[in-house]
Amino acid sequence: MTDLVLATRNPHKVREFERLLAPRRVLALPDDVVLPPEDGDTFEANAVPKARTAASATGRVAIADDSGIESAALAGAPGVYSARYAGPAASDKENLDKLLREAPAGSALAYVCVIAYVDPGTGEERCFEGRCTGRLAEVPRGAGGFGYDPAFIPDDGDGIRTMAELSEAEKDAISHRGRAARELLAWLAR
């Protein structure tokens, strides 16, 4: 079973991918690998260069994701700018606060994740997309998850709890990243 190098510096994503891709082993990106900037205009355009960089630097199969939240009320923003919505060095809280100021409570949201897969041995590259729709909560709730989770009420949930109020297993079953990871696992198992 092939190990997968995960091209990220985000510890939350590392833990989430370890759960989502089990029993496959997810390897940490070596500290000396410099990832390219996320300057693409799509999630795929940001994920693929990161996976290529990790695969080239390590000589191993690598994956990378780019993900974010799209607000219908904001014409799809913040989208690929989700991690830096309130500025280049913004915290999760600052980004969430900005979304709550700009989009009305109850408005439609979608989480989007694209996972890029690169095999340096065969040159094969693939992308897998997952989506999770929901709506914006009035106020943040819950201590789980990260990013925009405290204000995202998923359509596939009970209609009350935010992603940050769900258990890890509940979140993994319906999340954008969970769905993209299952697409990747199904493809790897072929």
C-alpha cells in the first residue's frame, strides 16, 4: 500500500487526512520543502503545484489539497482566498468574523475541496473534488473543527449543529474533504 506525502504545513489538515485516508499512511512534508504560493484562481490550480513540488522533492507519491468556503451572498467569495480572507496573515477567527460581517445569517454556503495526486514514478496526476453545502449560522458555535466550521451548518446534518459541533466521525462522513478523500481512496483501490 503506497504511502502518501501530504503537502501542507497545517497541523489540522494533517490530523484530518490521517483519519480520512486510513489505513493508508500519510507522511509529513519534510521541513526543507518549500511549497509554491497559492496564487491560482481555482482550488485545482493551487493544489496541483503543491503536490508536484512535494512529489519532486521527495521522490514519493504526494497529495495536496486546496479548500475553502464559497458564499452565495458574496458571489462565491472568499473561495480560493478563504485562508487569507481578512488579510495575508489573518487568523481563522479574523477570517470567520469577516465572513459573518459580510454575509447574512442563513445564506447559502458551500465548502469545496480539491485533492491533487501526483506520482513522480509514473507521471500520473489526478484531481478529486468534494463539496458540502450548508448555510451560515447567526453566531459561531462549537469547539471542534477549524476555520469556518463554527459558523457552517451543513445541509446533510441535523440542520441545527455547526460543523464545529459535530463529532469527527459525523464531520468526516459529510465534509468536503471527506468526500474528496473517499473519491481518492476509491480510485487508489481500483
